[in-house]
Amino acid sequence: MTSKSLKTSPTPDDEFERLLFVLNTEVSCGRMHLEIARKISTVAAERPHLLQCAQVFFVLTFRAHLESAYLRAARLFDSKSGTAAIASIPQAAEMHAGTFQYATPPEVRAQIKVWEGQLASARHLVDRLRELRNALIAHLDRNVILDPQEMNRTVAVTFTEIDGLLDTAKKIVRDALAAYNNAIYVDDLLPNDVDSFFRVFELAAIESKQ
């Protein structure tokens, strides 16, 4: 197994690596924000008394992380022309197929078909997420916010579904990096879990007993 190359940043004049680096960062941040929002939601359901000591803090923190996770996921799957998104990786990989260090051009093209299949499978959920982003996060659609049934339909995008989208994005970006230069960036070495972030709940538990 080939050892990965640890890097702090992409090669400045390598356009394809810069694309992968930016998308990799978006994926990592999106997953972190989602996990924090999910953890707060779980604590709110299982140990609601812990949140009573600082309700405003926890409510605003939850909303901030939730919206950031959903926005980053929507941005990663943006379909607007000229944007850097996961869907731009296959086309860029085709253009740079001859420069991959750990895959031959035929292997790159075979992998492109896999990525395109993964993107096609995610399309329905991406459409739902984009509708949610447009109606309630980026804008406030009157037809949605004033109609309870329409509101319920629009917001029905779950943590698990967003996690699935971010996982698809992660697989495509990491596969592309592994085949292109087998790089891993310093930020990727941060712990994947966010338990340390929630030591605040230990303090909340102490506060709730006083």
C-alpha cells in the first residue's frame, strides 16, 4: 500500500488539486457541523435538563451548525454553471486524466463513470435539499412559510439524508485525491468525532445539580 503524502496546502499552480482541496475542506467542515447539530439534538431529546441552564446558547448554536451543514451540502452539490462543486470533478478529471500519478487514463475514465453513477443516485435528494435551501435558508419563500403543509414537506430532509450526501461527496473527493496524488492534508488529521466539543455538557450537568 502506497504511503500518503502529507500536505499543508495544494500545489499553487495545480488547478485540479486546488479544486479537490477546496471541496475536501467543504466536506470536512460540513460533516463536522452536522455532527455537532446532531449531538445537540440527541442531548435535547435524551437529557433536556442539561440545556435548560443556557437555552439561548444551545438553541442558537444548534441552528447555526444545522444551517451551516445544510448550506455546505447544498454548495457541494451546486448545479450553477461556473461553480466549484462535486459534479465538476468528473469533467475536470477527464481533462487531467494524463496527469494522475496513481491511475492510468483508462483507470481514471472508469472511475469517472463510477462518480457519475454516484451523483445520479444522489440527484433526487440533492433536488430536495436545493429546494429547502432556496425556500428557507437563502430566501424566505412566502408560499412555503405561510403554508404549514408546504413547510412540513420542504423541511423533511433529515440528518441521515444530509449525512448520506456528505458521505457521497467525501468518497468522490477522497477517491480523486488518492488517484491523483495520494495526498492527505493537515486538516484531515483532526479527530472525526466531536465529543471534545461537548465537554460543555459536563459543565451543564454540574450546573443542573446545583
